[in-house]
Amino acid sequence: MARTYSRVVETRHGRYDVARIPLPECPIPGFRASLIQAVHADRPPRRAIRLTLYERADPPRGEASRAA
């Protein structure tokens, strides 16, 4: 499983702690999913912003060359 990471992002609305959490399963075949969550870093967090990111999964090695 891929590892979770976080970083601080600066925007015109303030600083946010942003975390990316890879999900173990994705409901869409051929894709992998991650949960992205952001909360204010420079003031008390009142709410979190969350979204799910879907990325096309890399084909297994050798499969891409067979398709060409």
C-alpha cells in the first residue's frame, strides 16, 4: 500500500495542512483512489475540506508493450 503524506500549503485564504491518504480499494476498475483532506493550519479548524482523487492505475509491466 502507498504511504500517507502531508504538507502545508499556503493560499491567499491562509495556510492549510493537506493530507493524502491512499485508499486500499477503488470502486472504478483500472483506477486507484486517494482521500485528500485539508484543514486550516493558522487558526482553529472549523471544518475539513475533503475530496476523493481518482487516478488511472499503471498497467502491469509488459501489458502495455503487448497492446502496442
